[in-house]
Amino acid sequence: QIALGFFFFFQTAAIYFTFIVPRPFVAGCFFAIAFGNRTEVLLTAPIFIHFITDNPNSFDAHRLFNHPRTYINHLVKNRKRIAAFCVIPFIIGVATLSYNYARFGSFLDFGYSRIPGVLAEPWYNHGIFSIYYIPRQIWEMLFKPWEFRPSFYLPVPNGFSSSILISSPFLLLAFRRGSVFPLRKRAAWLAIALMTFVLWMHGNSGGWQFGYRYWMSCLPWVFLILLESAPAKISKPEKALIFWSILINLYATWLFHWTDYLRI
């Protein structure tokens, strides 16, 4: 939980110093700390690299497919900014791989599967990551409902996961139409899709939570989408979604920390 909290803060800072106040070196420092806490954020590195170049929102992204040489020249032209972003993540990455090799004898062994008994747990029957887990994790993250317990008259979340749309219905606001910079919004959705796919391949949905806590990796990008598509005035239904999100989180926090209903 602490790692996710650190990740959330530093990933948000990396996005801020890339998209809002461009500072390539500062963004790279925050990005390095973010992927030190949640490795899947490395998948978003190309998105950051694109947006720390000069005026990326006016660049025609279709040229990447139609005229790749033009795009490569664009990156070469901005190599100093790219290098400023990449230097600290590169150092942290090399240090991490070197540590893995020194401790486990493999650059790509991060030690997770070496936790005593972890591979004997039923949800890791295909290893730590597998495409076989995707249907189950989709259910856990998007559709799994809350439960009724005999000793309590209100629904309660399961301690191991439940739908993020129940625990955080404000996420539905991310599907608003329009944006200030459409390319930013598309990039944010791409980042969410990449990280979500990896999370769905993980055998365990996480424990002691009232939502799908691993999806916190995507929340900074959701906030960027909300910022891009925010209306001039928030409507009453939108206010209701935000209010319900706060209320349901207060209720679940009370359940988790001051009652025994989830342990029954």
C-alpha cells in the first residue's frame, strides 16, 4: 500500500512536469522513482518521451506510421530534452538490474516468485503472470459486486477486491467527450490500456482492499483525462458521482478500520 502511495505521488508529478509545466530532467527524476515502486509504469516511457519534445501537441502523430523517418528526425532534433528525461531512469534501471543479478543470478529476476509459498497459492497456478488470468481479473476489477453478510444489514466490500466502478464511480467521468489537447487524452488512454493489460495478467488482484488497488497505477492518467475534458460547469449528475465516490470511500474506510464485519 505504501509503494502504491509513493507511486501515485511521483507518477502524478512526472505527468505534471511533462504535460503541464515541461521540465524534462525533473519529470525523469519523478518517473524513475515511480517505476521503482511500480514496474509497469515503464510501459509508458515512450509516451513521456514523445511529450517532453518541443510542442508535441502540434505534431502529426500519423507521420509515425506514414513517414517514420520524419518522426525519427523529430526525436533526434530534441535529443537533449530526451536525454535529460532518460538519464536518471536509466541509472536507476541499470542499478536495479545489477542488483537482481548480484542477488539472484539473473538480471530479470526481481525475486517475487522466491517469496516462500507464493507459487503454491491457488491464484498463481499459471505462474505470476499469465494471459489465463485476464478473464478473472476483468471480473475482479470491473464487475465484482459487494456482498451481504448475515451479521450486517448493509452491503460490504470483499476484502480482496471489488469493482472500481462501485468504489469510485467518478471514474465514469473519464468518458466525457471532448478535450483541450486531443493527443494528450489519447495518450492517457493508451497509458491506461497498457498498464491495465499487464495488471490483468497478474494472478493476484491484491489483498485487504475495497477496490482493485493495483489500478491506482492508472489514476494519475485518469486525472489527466478529467482535466482535459472538464466542462466549464460541473452538472448535477456529475456532482452526484463525485459525492457518492467520497461517501462510499468513507463508509468502506470505516468498515475496514473500525469494525469486524469484513472478517466475519
